[in-house]
Amino acid sequence: MFDKKTVSLEWGGKTLTLETGQIARQADGAVLATYGETVVLCAVTAAKSVREGQDFFPLTVHYQEKFSAAGRIPGGFFKREGRATEKETLTSRLIDRPCRPLFPEGFYNEINVICQVLSYDGETEPDIVAMVAASAALTISGLPFMGPIGAARVGYNNEGEYVLNPTVTDALGEDGNLDLVVAATQDAVMMVESEAKELSEEIMLGAVMFAHEESRKVIGAIIDLAEQAAKDPWDLPAADDNTEMKDKLRGLVGDDIAAAYKLTDKSQRSDALNVARAKAKEAYAEEDGQTQMTAGKVVKKLESEIVRGAILKDGQRIDGRKTDEVRPIEAMVGLLPRTHGSALFTRGETQAICTTTLGTKDAEQMIDGLEGLSYSNFMLHYNFPPYSVGEVGRFGFTSRRETGHGKLAFRALRPVLPTVEDFPYTIRMLSDITESNGSSSMATVCGGSLSMMDAGVPLKRPVSGIAMGLILEGKDFTVLSDILGDEDHLGDMDFKVAGSEDGITSLQMDIKVAGITQEIMTQALEQAKAGRAHILGKMTEALGASRGEVSKHAPRIETMQIDKSKIRDIIGTGGKVIREIVAETGAKVDIDDEGTIKISSSNADEIAAAKKWIEGIVEEAEVGKIYEGKVVNIVDFGAFVNFMGGKDGLVHVSEMKNERVEKVTDVVSEGQEVKVKVLEIDQRGKVRLSMRVVDQETGEELEDTRPPRENKLRGDRGPRGGGDRRPRGGGGGRGPRGGGDKGGDKGNDGPAGLPDFLKD
């Protein structure tokens, strides 16, 4: 019934299997990819016709993680998968970015690429499996896809070895220094995404080349599958170079476009280009819609040729800079008075307001994914409002682009953050782009680094970032530092590098051509290193290192460690004790399963009070030591005093004063602050206290003037069965309950209800 085709490959210590012909047979291409016990299904469908007037390529990639893949039920009210998570959005972009450039120019049929994680083994990362499945499905679909591509994840351990396809946890764990994902064709690298612990350019380039070599093995397996199962290729109309139209438009608006691109101000340049475009459109106003659309595309090609030609031949950039020159930079901190940390970073016509907010542990982000619930104490949110490019547009919705740019800045800054043990705060970094003309994500890295240092976050080192561009014609190429928006749009590469003076923390690359060589990447990395150093120097002029303490508006957090056996004492039955600490002191108290306690408040006195209370609970009382306490309960025979936050002891009526006390309430009242000395702690932990030997004003110990016999709580009792023992019912002995033969009071046994440990 099924015409199933299968290929397998031993790759990175596991078997990678690609299957087609059994599942989703009505799709144009469908592949089930299995690696380890992680399984991803990718189905590709394409529209058979193009919508009238459409002049763009509508490729849409959806990556979805099924909770059932990990044997979990989704949280929330509806208990089903909902809108895409951040990870799903980022993985969709990982698949889209290397595939999109491999479709021919002029192909405008709508394509859906849907990848679903059906099984997850907890070890094999599904994003790489999804990229491979998507490449295979596109390759066998018959669509004009100039692939296939392969993909690989690379780590770099402490022994200086590259590791193929580590888990994300291992990649950046104690023995890991790199999490790098590469997509590549047989001949060239198409995409790079990474986070690194300040690694050198040489190590990063070596990792990219290692990933490319491993990707070739996957490409071979996809080709083997395509030889068995590929569908007939689509018929495509012959491309029309529109030579006659291009010559006409070059003569009509070519000089206008060249003059416009010599204007260094973005707004003026944009206005001049719009005039030229309108002039071209008017020349074809009487033609049909298809011709008008073609004319618009030809004008864009003219713009590209003029800009690219000027850069390659004369080294002349749009704004007059040299190819390795960075735009003017202005950086300042402390921009906003009430935020915990803030910075304004401006590079040319790109600007970001970055703010840092510090919070307590309960402000951590909860993430619900295939791996289960996890928590993150660092968040970075990037916003790109339409006014930043002088446009009218939708506001308030987080786009895929914003999610991706924010994650890039997140990866660049996370490696230099302090550990939770050294800085027990939750950190939220917010970047609002107020102007944009190239590389707002790198402005976020620079401004974010400054704002966190302004907030007092003890970064290991400040981080800067730069975006590199490429103009490639045949074997001739020029690498551009700190690209403008137009250079990004009209160029062939967007290559972003972020890092500290000690090394690279993040590297991202996207290209629009069929791949770039190792030579180009080497030059781009070297040029980027010089640019990063220049930007770091400008940042240092604003703020060279983290402030010595956090903002006065931020909560203070103090950490203390207790024995795990004491955790239940601090929490109390049903959380009674910890709630009381919070209510009485005003400080917030968090405790984890390892006995780490974080006490937070904007008031130092509240933190001190909570800490003292907790220390009282975990500290063991010492016989002979004097403590301050509070009367919490009064009984006939004395008063119970709380003297160490969580400990109570009894001050017997005989230990309140040296003279006889007739009534306990004549000496103390509930809530009264008293000073007490520990006289005795019995085997059951019951504590006997004394007030009479402590000066209640100064807290100094007083000389005990009571004769030794009077220090007894009651007279000595003769030996059991001995001659001095008083018979029951006799003078001072126990009388009968309710009278009769047992008569008498309790004599020297003391007041009714005396605790056992105060009886001999």
C-alpha cells in the first residue's frame, strides 16, 4: 500500500533516518526525520498559481512542538498547543533564513513549510532535525529549490575539541563554551547562529567550517533520498532580463538614482528616491498592471547595480564612509531618573533607549516546553515601533523579526552576566528602537551593556556589537563595516558579530546569495574585531565598568545559606512562620530546596529584621547567653518568651524577680520586650529562662544574690521510700482530688500546670 523510501546515516554517534511515501502523501513533499528517538515530520505544499499583481515570494515556515512528543500535557486552561512560543518562532526563522535565498528570482508561488515535533527523547535537539527534514521535503517536492542544505549544531569543550550536535544544556554547560548552528549547501555556508563564552575569531571560524563539513554528510543522504523519491520538477517560465526596459529606465532615472544615493541623510535620500520611482512609474502609466509591476522591479535592480558598482569599483559608500569605517557614536547613561539603569546609544541614524530593571526571584520567567518547566532570571525584550523608520504601521504586536533580534542581543549579553550566586537578581533588559538605519540589534547589545552596568549589574566585561555587509560580484567582493539599512537591503550579506575585548559572545550570519567562502568570512571577522574595539572605546567614555552598587530604586537582596534540615522550621506548618516573617518585617523571603534564602526589600532595616529573625530560628540557643525577647503568652506559673525569632522559652514566676511575685501580670504583659538569660535546655529542647539575673535596661548580667536553696523552684524532696517522705494527704503533700482522704493542696510541687522539665 505504501511506497516508502528510506535512507539512513550514522552521524554524531546516532542514526539519522529520512523516510517518505508513508505519511502526508497529499503534500508536495513530506519527510519523517528521526535522529536518536527525536522524530520530526515536515510537510511542504505550494500554490499552483500566483496571485495577480504579486511581486514577492510568500514563503511561510511553521515549526511546532507537540507536548505529547515528550509525554506531557500542556499547561493553561485549554490544555492544548496555542500560539507559537519564542523557541518555536526562533526555530521557524532558523529554517526560513537559509532556504529562502535558494529559490529563483521571480518565483512567487506561495509555499508552506510545516514542521511538527512528534517525538522528543530529551537529548536530541529537534531544531536541527526539523531543518534537515525541511530541506529534504523541499528537495523531493519538485519545487525550484536550489538545495539541498544540511544543518549541524557544534559545541566547543574545555579540552579544545569541537563537539557535533550536543544538547543545548551541554553546549553551554560547565564543560561547554559554544552553541553554534550552521546551515550550508554542498559548497558554501548559508546561515550561522551562535552564542559563545568569549571565544576567539579563529575558534569561531573553525567551528563554522567543522559544521559545514558535517552538513555535507547530511546533504549526501538527502540526495540519496531524492534519487529514489523526488517528484517531477515544476515547469517555470523563462526568465526575461527586460534589457530594453532597463536601458530606457536607466536613461530616464539612472542619474536621479545615482544622485539620491550620494545624499548622506536618510530622509533626504528616501525622498529623492521616491521622486525617481514616481518618474519611472509615470513613464508606464498607460501600460497594463503586469508591465507596471515589472517596471518597478527593474527600478529596484537599477538601484542595486548603481550602489553595488560604486562600492566595488570606487569603494564609495552611500554615506561617503570608507569600507571599514564606523559611523559617529554617542553614548550616555542615566538617561531616565526612575529606572534602575538606562542608556541612550546612537550610532549614525540608528538609536536605542535601553533600560534595565532588577527584580526578585518571583519575577523570573517561567518557560513551559518539551523539556518541562524551567525558569530564566534574564530576559531581553526588543521593540521596533514604526516611527523608528518614519513609517505608519501596526504597533504593539511582537513580530517574528523583533523576537529574533531580541534573542540575538540576549545571546550576546548572557555570557558576561554574573552568576546567580554572585548577583541574586532577576534582570529584564528592554530595548526600544527610536531610530533605525542599519543594525538596531547591535545597538541593543551596546546600549543594553551600558544600561546593565548603569544599574549596577556586575558584568564580567562590557560587550559591543557590529553588523558587517558584503558586495559580491563573481570573485570580486568588498566587506563593509557597520552597514546602513540600504546597504543591507542591496547587499549580499548581513553578518553580525558581538563580543567583549576577550572574545566573541555571539555570531549571526544571513546571506542572499548561494553561500560565502572561508576567505570572505575570515576578512569579515577581522574587520569586525577592529570595529568592535572602536565601539567599545566609545562606550567606555560613557561608562567603563559596572557601578559599585545597584540603583537606589532597585530592591536590595541579601543571600544567606542554612542547613537543609532547618528549611521546615523557617517555612513552618502550612507556611505559617515564613508568612509571619514577611508580614512583620515587610521584607520578601524566598527559600529554595538547597537552603539558599534570598531576603529582598528596598529598605535595609527590613532586610536586617528578617535576617535576624531567620538567624534566630536556625541558631541554637546557648546556656548562659543573654537574649532579647518578647512575651508571647502569660500563664499562672510564668511567661513564655520568644527570644530567637523561632524559639520560645519559659520564664517561671520565680525567675522574674529576686523577691516573691504574687501575680505574673504585675511584672510582664504580652508583647513586652524583655531580656532573658538561658538557664537550661533539656533533652527535648525545652528552654528555661531567667529575667531576674539580667538588667532589663542595659542587658548586662547581674550577680545572683539569691541563696542556693532559694534558687530551687521548690524545696528538696526526700528520697523515694525514705523516712523524710511526706505521706500522701499529709500536711504539704498532694491532697485528694475533690477532698476526702486525699485532702491537702499541691504543697511544694508549685503552681498547677508546671511543665515537666521544671519538676525534679
